[in-house]
Amino acid sequence: MADSKDQKSLSQKLSDYVSFVAKQPKGFVYREERTKTAAPKQAATKTKKQGLEELFCKYVDCQACPLATQGRTQVVFGNGNASTRLMFIGEGPGKDEDEQGLPFIGRAGQLLTKIIEAMDMKREDVYISNVVKCRPPGNRVPLPIESNTCKNLLLFKEIDIIKPQIICTLGATATQAVLGDDVKITKARGMFFSFKGIPVIPTYHPAYLLRNPAEKKTVWEDMKKIMEKFKELSV
Ligand code: URA
């Protein structure tokens, strides 16, 4: 008897609820559905890849610095493994990068790929970015307003998301953007510095190596220091 009484009150409750819903304004959401949609959002943790995608979405049509109106084809974001241990930072996209939308794919980029492979890694294992994400006209060095704007809006946020174990800055522009204007590449290369607790090692830019091939062995010495550092960090 108790069962059928419960059944009856349940169907009564149901019909009461149906007529209640029918009277509600358009867009009414039942309490349990709201809970169901809210719960996964709270539980979800963003992956590093998603973090980068979200960041880049905001800046696909960036107008924040003068480079936006100086002939760029597109914004060239960092690229590679978001969960990497090693991040390389260059100066800014050149002609090939501007056309294809990827960093370091021209001659200097091909040399960088060879260097990475000589370290027994693949290009897909590392993350590669630039101080400025838009090509400076005629490949000139980025102006301070351009470097400062872009590093604060993008580069430093990429570093925060990726949290690499080691950063390697390529050339003077990247080294100074990360470590400060008083750091000179000729003195600083091959030494470890720190940026927000992350070891940073400056080395020569691959474009400089194309003009001065004799310095390739110097850069190789610096890459060996990176490999040694990884060993220390994994003990
Ligand atoms: N030089 C750079 O600094 N970055 C690139 O992406 C290409 C060349």
C-alpha cells in the first residue's frame, strides 16, 4: 500500500512539475541541469596546449604595437611542444616565417633544426618562439616599444604557461628581452642566468652563424652545457 501511495504522489509531483515548467518564461533551466553543466567546468584543468591556444586566439589580429601596420602578413606565434623541457627564443619572424606563419622555418630555422637534432632531440620536442611576433620591415631589429609590448603580451605569458626547464635565448635581442638591456651577448653566451627561477642560457643567433660559420663550435659548446644541465636537473 505504501508503495502505491508513493507512486501516486510521485506521478502527481511529476504532473505538477510539468505544468510548473509550462508556465515558466523562455530559457528557464531546471536546477539539476544547471548543476550538471557547471560541474565539469569547475573540475576541468586547462592543458598547456589549451592555455597557449587561448592566449594566441586573443592576438590573431593584434594591433598593440607599430608592427601591426608595417607590412606584416600575419602574426607568427610560438610553435612546438607545449610540455617541453627546452624553449628557444629568437628575435622576430623573417620573410619566410611571415609568409608561412611559423617561427624559424627559413635558412636560420633550418640551421636551428640541425642544432636541435645534434642534441639528440627532434624539433617537435622543443618549443620555439620569438620576442616579437610580427615581421619588422626589412628584418630590422625590433624597436624597444615593439619588443616591450610583445614580450609582455605574449612571450612572458608563453613562458608562464610552458614553464620549460631551460630557456635558450638566440642572439642579443632575445637575450636582452629576457635578461635585461645591460646583458651583452658576447659576454653572456654560454653562461646560465635566471628568469623567474628558470635557467636561461644565451647563445648566438643561427642567422649570425650563417654569416660566421666558425662560431658554430662555440654554439655547440653552449648546447653541451644545456645537455649537462638537463642531467643535473633530472638527478
Ligand atoms: N629569426 C628569428 O629570430 N626568428 C625567426 O622566426 C626567424 C628568423
